[in-house]
Amino acid sequence: MHDVLDPRDLVPDEAEQLAHSGFDVGNLTQRARAAAASGDLAELAQVSELLGRSVPRPTWSYVEPYDQATLEALGTDRHYPVPARQELAERIKGAWLGRTIGNTMGKPVEGLSRYEVERYLRAAGQWPLRGYVRLLDPLPDGVSGLHPDAPVSSLGTFIDVPRDDDIDWAILALHMLESYGPAITTEQIAAEWLDRIPFTQTYTAERAAYRNLIRGHRPTETAVVENPYREWVGALIRADVLGYVNPGDPREAARLALVDARLSHVANGIYGEVWAAALLSIALTVDSVEEALDGAIDYIPHTSRLAEALRALRGLHRDGATAAEALDWIDSTLGHYNWVHTVVSAAIIAFGLLWGRDFTEAVALTVSAGRDTDSNGATVGSVYGALHGVMGVPLELVGETHNQVRSSIRDFDRITIDELTARTLALVPAAARVPLEEPV
């Protein structure tokens, strides 16, 4: 766990963040890690001060703005034709089911490397993965450890959708839009965080922003004060509902994502949420994952590391690369990023969507990449469900378990997928509505 209250985590992580975003940190990363290992707080304080003076490397070629005006100007005003109301309801329900199922499929092996995941699943007799992960005890040789929640999120261990922050944030987004509508502000989002979600159920960038709010900092200062996780995947996992409620209107979905993301993230961290929101908005209205991906990328700066990675994955797929070759490219080109960084996470999401031929394979390939398997699996499942609706999600994965959702969001524990679907559909702008003939 990256502890936002402990300089032994914050200072080395800040050195890594600066190095990955184009700053010349010299030997400060090594100094920070050595000081953290020895508990030398004085040295950590000195390194932190020096990191604050670091300057961009002259060879850095990426341009990654994150001011509101620049990002709101990106993309096009294109509106995609919205399906008839019944089909839209089926797609929204498919997206909610896909998100919860994809999250649960990846949760037990979260944090493992690509090779550890394969070793574990082979030992479990589940390679390639076609459902929920079995719980093995003892662990196979070469597997460092499962997620702490594996005993309650593995095959046969749960009776409801297991609680996870990837689902909590989607539920909270629904509540916030119900409360404030599309005119919601970042300040209102901050107030809802403090009111609805416990501090201990937030992680990395969100926990740092939460801590900053408690200390009296205001948005968007909350995103940058002692927050080395400001480009990690936390904002991306908050995007889905912003797309769900704006089918066919990726510009509005992207705008809402910017309002939300800037509370805790900058640059590629913001781009990840903007991209995912636009992706879901488009996916609810088209039948091709390629069309959705090609439309969503327009809403992030083309000069960014995220756009470069997404273009590369799209090109590999277009050129006929195999799934293994695509994973090799991710490992070799993006492997220097932390396993929950937005750039590598979004690349894995695009990989699963492009190379997966059905729902289960799309999520399974995503999980096979290792790293943030539950977050990435959740987004892939969400997009696939949005594209293909309820019928695209295998019934055997829904079963008796993926009907009620455990959540730490106040007043939402054990909410049903049907209620989430109905409440989401109610937020879709009237212009996109046609009569609904029967309940979903």
C-alpha cells in the first residue's frame, strides 16, 4: 500500500512520478529509496526539497496540458445516433453487469505480473481463463501472493458482487449526478466524497486528495499537494457512469470527466478519465469497438504519452499482431510505469477490447496482462457490455451472484443491478429518450 501519510512512500513515489513525466531527477530516486529503507526522515525531507526544484529534461517531447480550457476544446461536436430506448436500457444494464463481472474476474490476482498470473491460472487449471478465478492454497511456486480480498472474491466464495473501489466510484458518480445534475462542480464532488465514502476505502491519488480536503486545501490544489499518484488509474475508474448518462455525446461525457478528475489528478491521470468517459458514451451507440476507440482518442491531447500508447496498440491490431505480441509490446515499452499508472492501464484496456473476440475472452486477456487486473477488467467488461448489451454478457457469469452489489458508499450497500440500470437510464437527457416498452 502506498501510504499517503508516510514520507517513506511519498518521497520515492514522487521521484518516480517526476522521472516518468519528463523531469530530470538525477540520482534522487535512488536516494529516496535508500532513505525510505533506512527510515532516514531527515534525508527524505532533503530529497523532497530537491525534487521540488527539478526541471523538465530538454529532450522531453510530449506536450501534456491539463488546464480546463485546453482540454474542453479537444474532440469534436459529433453526436452518435442513440439506440431506441429499449436497446439503450439493455446496453446500460450490460455495461453495469460487465463492469461488476470484469472487476470480480480480475480481483483475486490484482497486482501480480503477467507471468505470475499465467503461472497461477495454469496451476488452477484455468488457462486460458473462462470465468472467476479459483482460490488455491498453498500458492503455486513463483506467485508472490494474491489480493487480500481473494478469499471473498474467488470462484464460489461470494453471494453478491464483492465490494471494490472500482464499483464504489461508479455508484458514487450515479448518486452525485442524481443530486446535482450535469452542472455539478468539482467542489460539490469533493463534498460528496467526504460525506459518502470512508477515507479507508480510497486509495493512492483519491486518498491523497481526500487527505488534502481534510487539511483545508481546495480543488484543484488537492490534486498536486503531496500527491505522487496524480497520473495513476484512480480517475479512469471513476469515468463509466459519466459515459452511461451521455450516450452518443462524448463531448459532454468528457467535460464531466474533466470536472471530476481534476479533484485528484493531472495530465495523463485526467486524460484517462476523459478517454474512458468518451469511450463509454460512444460504445453505447455503436457496434464496433474500433469505432469507439477511434472516436474516444480525439478527446485527449494527441501529444500525450497516453495518446501515443493507444495509437500504438491500435496500429498493432490493424497490422495483425497476435495477442502475445501486443502484450510483449506493452511490457517492453510501458513496463517502466507503476502497475497502476494510467498509461499502461489504458493500453491494457485497449488490448483486451481489441483482441478479445467475446466478453469472456476480452476480460480474460485483460487479466492475463497482470497489473491492475480488477480495474482494467472492470472497464473492459463495461465497454463490452455497452457495445453488446445484456445478451453479450454470459449468463453463467451473472448466475445468482451478480444481482446485488456490496458497496461502501453510504446508503447503497446491496443495491441491485436492475436499480442501478433504472436510475442511470433516468439521468439520460430527454433528447435521447424514446418510450420504454417494458422493464429491463
